[in-house]
Amino acid sequence: MTVTELRTPCVLVDRARVERNLERMQAAADRRGFRLRPHAKTHKSIELARRQIAGGAVGVCCAKLGEAEIFADAGVDDIRLPYPLNPVNAERVVALLDRSRVSFIVDHWDVARGWSDALRREGQEVDVLVKVDVGFHRCGIDPSSADAAELIARVAALPGLRFRGLLSHAGHGYGASSDAEVRAIAQDEASILANLRERVQALGVAVDEVSVGATPTVRFSLEQDGITELRPGNYIYFDRTQVTLGAAAWDDCALTVLARVVTRPDGGRIILDSGSKTLTNDLARGFSAAPGYGAVLQSIDGVQTPDDSLLIERLSEEHATVRASGDRHPLQPGDLVRIVPNHSCVVSNLVDAAWLVEGNDVLERLEISARGRIT
Ligand SMILES: Cc1ncc(COP(=O)(O)O)c(C=O)c1O
């Protein structure tokens, strides 16, 4: 079967590109002796998590316990949640321990104490890392505060918690405006963590792990020392944002949306059936302006060159309004297009299954089993 026989809109995942993206990242991590623990938020697929682990990854990351439960049930036996879980979830964490080694982050004294109390009551011990804010200013302790190392030492001494090390996420790399800026963010991240590690070790506390991870910065994290683990997620599919950030080429983008032209109101306007329910309202980020809600490719045959005369200028839930510039564009109602979305992680969260393809041949259905697990 070819993609022309699929119902639209739908999500296509190019198997050869996924393989290449996974192999490249694993090889790069192996060359540096860094462990790779991909964030499964991007694919949310049991099959792809297994493929990552078979290729050398030490386990996966999940943001939510609901996702971790799906992967643990499927036999993934090492799951890290780099997310500030609240101790109200203690029962769910303990239930997971039967089937998987579980670790999570803490970045707040009261929360760490809450976990310690809850786990002690359950007679359990769990691995924790302390999340460090390296400039994204979302979660994490402030490494410049005078008592940061003391706070970590106090967390490490709490019963019920097995302190493993430090973890950061340089999400501010998505806001960088040049390669040099992305590199500087990765360098800063590594040096902030190295400095804090020394301060903590000076208090007699072992820091065995230093975990970093974000797809824009990972290429430069590979140049740094003192790191033990990489946690990129988006690298499995990449997307328009990663191309615009210099982290990928169009040919690396493994996830595309297949959409159909449903009407052609005038020469300049083409309406597709892929609205915000498929493409999402996320805008692209990156070094240069990338307006609109995705890049329409010139063909559906798997060759990935964007058609620069088409701009997806507006989305409603079920429609994409595409503005065509220049001479009258040949697309007509019924025609298919492939779109590289701005942000692939959120697209895969919106569908129960994608189609694994090679070129425009459909190979098989790819279940996205952990999608929609928001708790
Ligand atoms: C804590 C954490 N680690 C790792 C990642 C993976 O980042 P990326 O999707 O940029 O590879 C994310 C993504 O949101 C994250 O929140």
C-alpha cells in the first residue's frame, strides 16, 4: 500500500530516517562514553523505546507517571522521570518498582522531605537526582545560591532517597539565535554542573551522575566533560524547529503529517484537512523567522524539500489555510501534501497511531501507546 491510500490527516514516520537518527545519536554518545537515556515524550511508542534500548540506550525518560506505567508494563526496566513529581504519587511510584528501576528528580526541600516520609512509610528506597536550573528558569535549584550544595547534601541524607547526582535541561537553547549561542548554553550547563558537583563532593557526598539533555544543545554537550548521561527526546524525529536551530537537516525529519487539499477558494488560498488537531498551534523557534504552522514539502514521495511558495498561515481545528505565492500553484482539491510540523512531540501526542513508511510505501501501523497520559 502507498500513502495515497491512507485516510487523512494522518501522521507518517519514516523508518529509515528514524533508524539513522537513533544510530547517529547512540554512536555519538558511545564515542564519548556517555550513557544515552532518550526522553520518550517525543514518540510515546513501546516499539521505539525497545528499539532505542536494543541500540544501546540504558532506559528511557518519561515526564508523567502514566507514561512510565505504559513502558514499565511493556518491560522497560529502567525509567527516569526528570519531572518534579509530587509525593501524592507515592503509591504509583511504589507500584512501578516491582517492574522497573525508577528514578526521579527533586528540587525543593519540602517535596524531598515529603518523598522521604512517604517512601519510608512504604519501606522503599528510590533513586533521586537533584534538578539544577542552568538558565531555563522552569524547575531546578539555583546553583548560584550559597547553600545549593548544602541543600543537596541534606537531600542526600534523607532516608528513603538514594541520591544519584545532578540533572539539568537547557530548554533555553530553543530560544537561541545562533549556533554560537547554543554552544555557549551547552558549555555553561556543563560548567555549572561541574562546579556544583565539586561543591557537593567537598561535603563528602558522592555525585555519581551528571545528566543533561535537550536536542538543540546535545551536539555541543557531546564536546563537554564531566557529563555521564544524555537525555535528548526530539532527535528521534526532529522537526521544523530543529532545522531552524541548526540541529537537523530537512532530510533528517522523520515525522511528517499527510494532509489533503479539501478546497481551493481562490488562486492564493489552499485549504487542507490538517488543522490544529493534527499540526498543533505550536510555532517554530529558531535562528531565522520560520512563519506559519509547518513546512509543506514539494512532494509526497519521501524527498524532503520544502515548497517555499506555500505558507500555512492559519489553523482552525480541522482546517489549515495555506497561502500560495507566485504563479498559480498546481495543488487542487483531492491532492495530498506532506508537512514537516513545527514540533513533532506534540503531534505524536494527538494520534493513537502513526504509519511507518519508507518513501511513500506504508510498512505498518505504529501504536502510540503512551499518548494522552497526562497524569
Ligand atoms: C527534563 C527534560 N529532559 C529532556 C528533554 C528532552 O528535550 P528535547 O525534546 O529537546 O530533546 C525534555 C524535553 O522537554 C525535558 O523536559
